[in-house]
Amino acid sequence: METSRRKALGRGLEELFNNEPLDYEKMEEKIINSSTNEEIVEIPVSELRSNPYQPRKNFDENALKELAESIKEHGVFQPIIVKPSIKGYEIIAGERRVKASKIAGKETIPAIIRNFSDQDMMEIALLENLQRENLNALEEALAYKKLLEELSLTQEELAHRLGKSRSHITNMLGLLTLPEKVKDMIISGKLSMSHARVLSKIEDNNKVVELAEKVVVDGLSVREIEELSHDTTLERKNIQIRHEQKPNEYKNIEEELSEKFGTKVKIKNNKVELHFVNFNDLNRILEIMGLDD
């Protein structure tokens, strides 16, 4: 299993990021910066198709028309990234530029060709979905589940790859075990992630639904739900979590902060370090801190 995992990650993305957290926003920049001018070639737009693992997206028609006008006047400034396919090429990054170029009547577009594997293409699609889209908690959990399954990773390895805390991954995956009625409450915004996390640890689905309804109707706080969930008559799920051995006096505080902010937190030399993947991830953390205004 370890050999196949290394093989899956060793070509393309793993090499590109060199053990850094995977960041879709930085991927294109890294490929362009590592390419020579000779590697930028003109490719017929008719030979391009979307990443097959990425579901079709809606594009802002007005924004596309504006970009098309700019392309008509100035051309395409930044090359797209593609991989060879059986027929033509699959787009790794730059689909918006391709669509605008077609509107502008361009027959070719500058591109950098990279031989990413199908496994990489699948991972890129999931990363784009996870890091660019405004996903709800359950959609985020499903994205983690797919990455774990498709890449044969442990939760610890996935957390490292995404720059998240292990407890965040574990807690998000726990949401997938909730009854459908409770999942609907999360999607509709009636139930917070903090409430859902507590409920996901209770075995009895009937009790989970009952407590979830109490949250909605009675406005129970997370602490109140925690107290109710510790009722000795409730069977709790046996969630296996591997803990790293850290001779660190701040270990418990680090884990609590990691869980709160959904990212790796380190305390050393009288400093608290919070890790974030990109600007969107930083904004998410600032919102949790109440510093988003």
C-alpha cells in the first residue's frame, strides 16, 4: 500500500509542492515559474477539453465577455496548463481563459504541457473544489473522504498534505455518519458545525435527531449539548484517533486550538503559530477569530 501511495503522489503534484501543503492557487504559479519560454506552445482551442474529473461549472457570462474583449486587444497574457489526452489535451488550469478565447474568435492559445497522471487530475479537481468553492461542511467532508479513498492516504497524511489539523479532518468526516435529517439541518444552516461535531459522536441516531431538534427549537448552546451528550445512558461512538507522542507542555492547548481553527497550531518560544494554505484559508481563520470586518 505504501509503495502505491508514493507512486500516486510522486509524479506531478508531490514533486511540484515538495512536501508543502497542496494549494490549488499556487499550482499554476509554480508550473509557470518552473517552465522555460520554449515550453510555452500554441495549442488549437478546438483540441482542449475540461478536466474529466471536474463537474461542469457555471461561468459568469459578462465576465467572460470582458475577458474576451481584453484578449482580442492584448492577447492571452498567462499560458494555460494542459496535459496530453487520447484526443487533444485536458485543461489543468485556465479554463476561463479558454472559454474567453473562443468568444474572442482565437484559434490557438499559449499553453504549457505537463504529463500529470489521471490520479493527479483527480486530486487537482478535488483540490479546486475544496479550496475555491464555497462548500458547506458536508461537502467539505465528502471532499476529504474522496481524497482519502482515491489517494489511499491516512487522515494524518491528508491533514499534512492540506495544511489542516488531524482533529479537523476527523471531526469533519464524523459529520458523514449523522442521520440525513440532521445533515439537512447543517446544509440549511440551522445547525452549526460545533453542534454537529458534538452530535456526530453519539451512537443512537434517534437521540442525535432529538438533540438536534432541541438545538433548533430551544436554541441550546454547544456547551449545553455537550452536557446532554455526556449522559451516561447515551452510547458514544468509538472513534479511533492516533495521537502523536509529543513531549510538549502545550500539547493539549495546541490540540484545542487546532480543533477550533481547523488548522495546524504550534506553540514554541512563547509564540503561537497558526498555519494556513492560502488567502481564502486565512480569511476563514480570521472569521473564526471575529477579525473579518
